[in-house]
Amino acid sequence: MGHPPHLRGAFVKPPTTGSASSSLRRRYGASPLHLLLVLVSFALTCYAGLRLLDGDTLGVTLWFVGAALLHDLVLLPLYTLTDLAAQRLLARGGPAEGARPPLTGINHVRIPAFVSGMLLLVYWPLVLGQVGHYTSSTALPADVFLRRWLLITASLFAASAAVLGVRVWRRSRDGRRARGAGD
């Protein structure tokens, strides 16, 4: 944890005297408070994991291993290839050798796609109409969730497109002003 050794001097105050806190900071790379918070978060995670495994240990373990394998072997390559394809489509004039396309445009696709994907991942039984035991909890008919997810997704992309449009308009307006001031 902490900054790489060649950057520590730029971010960390030099130790004053040989106190235990400065010695820990020098060895650990961050403040003692950071170390305490990391240890508390690990303890909380262990507690939650033990509580979760208390009921169906084998089922929960299989679910975690399956989720990790699904993510690493299927989803990660899928969304990496999708992102590369979107970058190439949005690159101006074709990507130059070794040049990266501007990230402004691609982020206006990445962010709504990520939020929409996370909503689908969390609520997939409802979105796909598998609401058998959820109807008593939601008090909604099964056919509303897909339409609502599609509406939220469309709204996210429309808002992102509007923000991109405003940014492009401001950039072009500022460029026209700079050219006008230079004349």
C-alpha cells in the first residue's frame, strides 16, 4: 500500500524525529490511520463472510467461485472487446499508429453502459420476468420491470448524449472565440 518509493518524497512529509509513527509511515507508506482503516475493513469483511457462510457454506462458496470464474473468463474479455470496438468507432479519422482515441467521447458511452449493466446485474430476475417470489415484496406486476429498465437505460444514454453535446458546443464556442481574439 502507499506510494511507490520514488514518489514518496513528493507526497509524504519527511519524518521529524525518530517517532514510531514516522517509522511506520516510512515502512508502510501511509499513515497509521490508513493501516487501521484497512485492518478494520478486513475484519468487517471476514465477519460478513462468516455470517454469510453460516447457512449454506457449499452453496455460497460455489456461487463465489462461479461468479469469479464467470467474470474473469467470460465477462472481462467480453466488455474489454466491446470497449475496444467502441474506442475504434469513436476515434477521429481512424486510430493513428500507437495513438489513443480521445476519452471524452468514449466515457459518454462507458458510464451509462456501466450503470445500466449494473442495474441489470442486480435486478436481472425482475427484468427478465422471473419474479415468482418477488411479487409479494414488490407489489408490482411482472411485466413492468423490463420496460422500466429500458426506460432508465435510454434516459442514461440520452442524458450522457446531452452532456456530450454541451461539452462539444462549449469547446467549439471557445475555439471560435480564441480564433476571433487572435485576428
